[in-house]
Amino acid sequence: MTKYIFITGGVLSGLGKGIVAASTGMLLLRSGYSVTAIKIDPYLNVDAGTMSPYAHGEVFVTEDGGETDMDIGHYERFLGYNLSKKNNITSGQIYLSVISKERRGDYLGQCVQVIPHVVNEIKNRIKEITKEYNVDIAVIEIGGTVGDIEGLPFLEAARQMRFEEGDKNVFYIHVALAPVLPSGELKTKPVQHSVQELRRIGIIPDAIIVRSSKWLDSEARYKISLYGNVPLQAVYSNPDMPNPYKVPLVLHEQGFTKYIVGKLGLDYREPDLSSWAEFVNRLDNPVKSIKVGMIGKYTKIRDSYVSIIEALRHAAAWNRVKVELIWVEATDIENNSEMLKSIGDEIDGAIILPGFGVRGAEGKITAIQYFREREKPVLGICFGMQLMIVEFARNAVGLHGANSTEIDPNTPHPVIDLLPEQRDIKEIGGTLRLGALKILIKPGTLAWRIYSSTEVYERHRHRYGVNQKYIDMLEEAGMQISGFSEEGFAEIVELKNSKQFYLGTQAHPEFKSKPLSPSPIYMYFIQHLASKI
Ligand code: GLN
């Protein structure tokens, strides 16, 4: 019998509910149970692909080419295995399916309504995924905050599932914020109110996880227990932590795993957290420090690049270094070229971040030229790699005005152009070149040394690519295409006969990086920077 653990949020969004869901799954997995994790997003977009990172943080890409909520990335990193795009359910998908069933005549004679039809569709989706994976436990995080109108059908589905599956098979965890006033006093009232709101909907939480800037004292814990109607031992403190990978360890130490397993009627087995604890310990105890320039355009919202930040952390831990990120808004470089000198002096290496559209592109190109000419280590990811090509074409090959047609459709030298398969595409949603695709690596190159293999799979998310007409010209001027797609497109670029770390990849290797199996590219990059100081 499958067990379902629902995770809801109260008071505010952005409380790290995704990390709690990921931690819950990880603790149960390491206790020897098979687990999957599902994220529910109550918005009407079918997937996260059409949203700006400003609106909803990074768009995460799964092996099977899903453009999902970034919480799927947290789940993969904590569970240590890949999930499918099916693990991200949105209201858009649910309504699309209900409406097409209605058109097909599946509900003939009925008035189609949110209850029961939409709610049934939600329950069926959750059960189908769980059945397909054949897991012992499914952790299901309901996005947003209790009280949001659009979340109601999902909460109703969660409520009905306890009724239908039985008390022993469904567990509710509520994550809420206890703010700390400037006086230092921790307030529990918002937590109490959000639990009341949940009860009004018919869900009585089994455990409450309290996010706060500090640990709960016994009085706060008692209040939350009494007014939240959960036993004292089911109130857990989740204080702010710079290292999110510590969250499962902190929850486990408070008896969280044992409590859930007991309530679900499962046997308790002590989870094996040794390798995880070693990773956390290494991350917290670096022996040297390096600075990485992050050249992008969504730098004010760090969630836009969460997988890159995490991939750097994984690499940092295993190289025993602290990686300090120096955020550089590419548009600022466009208005102030002096800036590059001070940035260049400060950082040990730079990452040219992925992105879309015109804004900030010229700033990135200027930065690439500056770093290339001064042999500063540069790693270009996706759009970053495309702009490395543009820069090289302009300044090393001498193709004046070279550009990507995404930035300048009338460029005389379209060195980056729409991929041929993209030319007839009319709809934007879900049509980029997506998911894990094979890259063939040229022996003897930097890419080959990084991967120690001639064939790798990395995840992609792009519509444009290197125009094959220019490959010979680029190579003659000293660029080396070291990785190709199966269709023969440039996937990885570097410099010929150069000691400089200069590498651009059309893929997003960060999406596959996990704490216990870091991405080879990020590992090598950090190792290289650390070896120079
Ligand atoms: N905008 C570029 C493209 O569509 C790069 C996308 C990205 O960086 N993910 O090809």
C-alpha cells in the first residue's frame, strides 16, 4: 500500500517548502523505502517553460525534456536520482485534461465541475504517477500558501485522499513561518492562523515545521503544539541555514523521521546519512576561498540560477573550497566598461550565465572579450556559450557585426542562428530543444579530459545554435569545437592549444549535478580555479 505525504505551506511563499519536501523524501529513501516526489503548482501555465525567471525562479529541465518548477531540481539533488516531467503537476495540465475529456464526451450527460471532476483528475494524476514508479512513499508538495484561491482544489484532493486511503496511509506536514521581531521575540500567531485556515479546509496537520530565523524555544513549541493541535514531538524547528543540505540532518535529529514512519505504520530503520553528512561537513569546512564572477541579467533574483549555484556548491565541497559569488549585471557593463577591470582583478574566474533575448547580451560579449584576452578562466553556459562564439567571430575572426539572430535578426554574420528543426515552429510552449541529448566528445580536448569519455548526455534548453557555415572559420582562427551533437552541431567550444580554461557548452550541465555526484564540468572548473591560488 502506497503512503502519501502532503506538504503544505503557510504565511508566506518562499519558506523553503521545496527543501523540506526534498529532505523528507531523502530521509525516507535513506531509511530504505522507495520514494518519489511530486510538485503541484496551482498556476494555469501547463509548465514553467513560458515563465520568466523573475516570475517564478529558474526553469528546471528534466532528463525527459520537461520544463519544470525549480523544486523538481531540489528533489533530484536530495534524492540523488532523476525524475520525470510528470512529477510536476500544474493546474494548467489538470484543466487541459478535464476540458479535452469533456470535448471527447467522456463525461457525457454530466455537468463538469471543479468538484468532483477537477479534484478527481488531481487524485488520479497523483495515484497514476505513484503506481507507475511503484514506490512505497510519495511526497507531494502543494505550491503556494494555504488560503490561496487557486490552491483549493489541490488541498481538497489531499483531504479526500486521507478519507479514501485511510489514516495510516496519508500524512500531512505543514510548513509555516514564525517571524522574529526586531526586539528578538519570536511570534507564533501567524503559524497558528495558517493551521486554522488549513483545518477550515478539513486538513488537520500531523506535523508542523516552523521556519524562523532562530530555533524555537520550549514556550513557542508548546504554543504551536497546543494551538496547532499536534503533539509536542510533532513540532519541528527549521531555523535559517546558509547550507540547505543541512535541513534533513537537522530535522532528523529532532526525531522527524521516526515520527513520520511510526504514524504511517512502517518499520523504523535508522537512515544511513553518512555520505550526506560527509558532504555537508566538507561544504562547511573549506580550506581555501575563490571568487567566481556570475555574469548575467537576472542577478537580482538568485533563484533564477539556482541549479548553477548548487552545482558550484557540489564542486566546492569536494574540492574543499569556499566559492564566493560576485554577481555582475551584464547591462551595467554596457554602461561602464571601466567596471570590467575591477571585476577582472577581483575574481578568479567567470561564468557567462544562460539567458534569452537582447538585454545584457552586449555586456556579456564585452566581458567575454576582456576575459579571453587576459586569459581569465571562463565558463559559458548555453546563451553564454553562444555569446563566446559571437565574441570570437567579431574579434578573432574579424567578422564585423557578427551576432546571434536572436539578438540581431539582420546581422551580416549570423554565427548563431535558429536550429533548422526550429524554423517551422509556431508555438512557443514546450518547443525548445529540450532534455538529455547525446554529446560526442573529441579525444585529446579539454572537454575530453573533463568527462573522460567520448560520449556523454547533458540536458538542453535552447532554440538557437552555432551556424555550421562558420565552423571552419572559427576553427581556423583558433577555436576548437570539442563536442558535437549527433546531428553534427557544435555542443562544446574551447580554445586550441591554450592553457586558459575557456569552455562554452550549449547544454546545461548544472541540471544533472547532485551533492554526491557533482557535474564533471563544474568540478573541473572549480578544481582549476582552486589550483591557481
Ligand atoms: N536564448 C538561447 C537559445 O534559445 C539560449 C538559451 C539558454 O541559455 N538556455 O538558444
